[in-house]
Amino acid sequence: MRQAAQICFMFNSTNKPTVLKVAVTATFITALAVAPLAIAQEHEHSADAGASKEVTGEVVDMMCYVDHNAVGEKHGQSCGAKCIKSGGPVGIVSDGKAYLVVGEHKPMNDQLAEYCGKNITLKGKLAERGGIAMIENAEIVKK
């Protein structure tokens, strides 16, 4: 019974210092709950804001590569190039890791189809999420 009286007393509008204490406490608890989320979001953006990297590897048609490990110039210049020109996803395989390749917010199929099955170097921002690696804003490095 005494606790109920204290709670009522705490929320009594004539007791302004206590109401202020409740408001400050609620604000503090909210700040403690939200701060880790803000820090995590900031950390994620700073990790994503990495500089451009270069990746050298074989250009592949991702559909055939993922489905039946189709690599090599023979497949690349026949089936692979056709699939890429038709709009299939294009990637690059480097040291056993496959990357989806995307230009500046658009596919690079027209530029990369002729290189299917061949080794080239691409420069772009590396990103990975949900097990899918990507090179975005990719550019072909002329050597």
C-alpha cells in the first residue's frame, strides 16, 4: 500500500521536482537504449566508406559460375559472353572468391562481356552483405 502511495505521489502534478526526476530518468534510459544503435550505425557507415580497391581475376557469367562452376576462356567466349550480353549478372573470381560487379548504379554487362573468361583488373568499392560480395562503382583498369 505504501508503494502505491509513493507512485501516486511521484506522478502528482503538484510535486514538480518528482515529475522532473521521472522525466529526466526516462530521457536518460532512452538515451542509454539508443546510443549503442547510433554507434553501430556510425561504425557501419565508416566501414562502408572505404577507399577503392583493385581486384584482378577472371570475368564470369554469374549464372553459369554459381550453377556449374563454368570458368575458362572456352566457356567465357561462347556461353558466358552471350549470357552477359543478354543481361545476366556478371562477376569476377579472384583467389576463389566471386564478386558481383556493378558500375555506378547500373550494370556493366556491355563493357565486360568481351572479357568473359579472361583475367582483368577492376577498381571499385568492395561491399559484402548476406554472403554476397560485390564490387560497386567498378571501372576497368587499363594496364
